[in-house]
Amino acid sequence: MSIRTLPLVFINLGGEMLYVLDQRLQANNTSEDRSEKVLNDIVGTMFSKSFMDELLKPQQLYSHRTMKTVLTRLAHASIMRLNPASMDRLYELMIMAFKYQLFLCPRPRDLLLISYNHIDSIREMVRDTPVVLNQVNETHRKIIEVYSGLSEGELQFLRQTLLIFVQEMHVRVSLFLKNQIQNPSGRFVLTTSGPVPFGVDVPGLIRKFDLRGREVSQREFPPGGSYSSPVGPGSFDLNGDRVLRLGRNLYGPRVATISLPNLCAPVSLQPESTPNPLAKEELNLLARLMGSMKAENLPSEEPCFRINLFPADQEEAPGELLLFFTEAAADGPTASVLAQIVGQFTDEEAELEKSSSSKGDDLLAMMDDL
């Protein structure tokens, strides 16, 4: 497993989450000031220096449960609240969008272009807030510094790790089904057409060479698809034309609603039959990451209102994703929030902690010191 996967997963999933939130805030006619505050607070937390420094450390990619907990905490960094069922739906949509991008990624190095497209879109969301914009630019520079020197083999290993991470997710999403890029089984429909990756010849021609390297004959064959020449390499700099469209906002003005109707069959994240040997490391990761988030961003128990993030088709309650807004204020020490997060883990991890009498006590003691 690649030890450089976690930052890309977080940035891409975080970008997809912001796309959905931005589109639904606009669709529900949320005031411009409130929408801007929600996005700025989330992006500011997501790209904070201490948070990104922790993510960029070489480490194994953790479970969906841990990743969802971190993203839930990120979504709650502003005046917004999602209930657990809503976050489950949002997380599944984020994963499926990212999985589709991974499947269509022409070459391993284009994983960086997908991530840069997400960062470019996030940068556009906060363009009017210089402080947050500088945080995004600084993180982008660090990402370029870390990943630009990786070889093709290392990037292929990274891509393989990402595909393993998403391979068991087969959630049917109405947006994908309507566009016929997903079939009823939850599998994606991949076409055999379009431009080939940059640096690759269009298939359909066999050339023969003699011992001196001179071409002696050519023969064409049907390639099984309609392929075209590559468009271009795309820019891997801080700014520039990425060429690749994967990673851009799918939920633009043309999309009126984003919903998960009754035909959606989300795959629940079931506990594994064997204990997770990385449970302690995952909890330690949460302690470090959550500890780097500012406690003053935590909202208080104030009156709130709700909007439908995913409007339900045919009055179906399971398709709703609710947003709750409250006034931002200090809510207590970060340690109490970490204790609540740890308490949301399943009984599997609780049993694993009990197997070692000191492991859980030491971890909770460390959280209390944050």
C-alpha cells in the first residue's frame, strides 16, 4: 500500500463535498453571506497549516469509517450540521464521484491533475477571502512539492491503492444513472472511445522493423473503439490549463437537483469479521487531526433551521440530506469533541481496545491532554 495516498483522498473527497454543499446552498436560496461563511470556514479548516502538515506525513491509508469521521468533523467546522444518516449519504456520493474519476484517469500521473482540478475549484470558491485563498495556495505548493518528484511506478502504486480503497463501493447514484454512466448494479459504464493518454499512440496500427531498426511494413487492425490523438499533457503547475476535465464540478447550473432515490442501494460499511490491526493508529490519527482543528469553530446549541441538501424524489424520506445552521461560538474544549468522535466507533474497535488494557486508556489520556 502506498504511504502517500491519504492527502489525495482527503483533498478529492473534500472537494466533492464542497461541490455538493455549494450547489445545494444555491438551490435553496441561502443568503450569500451565510453560504460564503459556510464555505470559507470549511475550506479554512481543511487547508489549515497544522492540519495539512499532519496529513502530508507518510502514512497508511485508513478505513472508510475513519475517513468519514474526519470529513464529518470537517463539515461541522462551520455553522452547518448534518445528522449521521445524511452524512452517510453524502459520503457515498463523494466516494462514487471520486471512484468514477479514478476509473477514467488516463494515466497514473493524471491523478495529480484530478486533485489540482479540485483545488482550482475550491480556490475559486474562496477567491474573495484572501486569508483562506492563501491557505489553499500554500497547500497546493506543498502538494506539488511532495508529488511532482514521484516516478510513474510510484504513481501507479498510488493509483492501485486508491482503487483498492473504493473497490467495494457500488452505490447507485441517480445523477450517474440518468447520464447512463452507471448501470443498475452500481457498476460504471466505461466507453471504448475518446483521446488516448498523452504520450500514447492511437491503437490500430502494427509496424514491423528489421534488425537495424528500420520500418519495413505496416498493417492496420480494428482497435475495438473510436480513439483519437491525445489532447495535451495538462499543466502540473500552481496555475494553468489542466486539459483533463476529471475532478471539476459535476453539479453545475445545468443540474437542478442531486438525489438518491429509492433505486439507490447504498452499501453499508459493515465491520470486518477480523479485528482491524490499524484501529489504534486510526484513533491516533483522529486525535492528531481533530486536535489541529480550532475549538472556536465549534457551534453552540442555538436555534437552527434546516434545508434539504438532497431533495427527495417522490416524497421519499430516505433520500433527504438535512443541513442545520447555528451561530458559530465556542463549544468547549476540543478534547470533549474527540471523546464523542471516538465514541462513535463500532463495537468491533471497542472490543479490540479491551484486548489491551492499557492501549485505550493511554489513547484517551492523550486526547484529554490536547
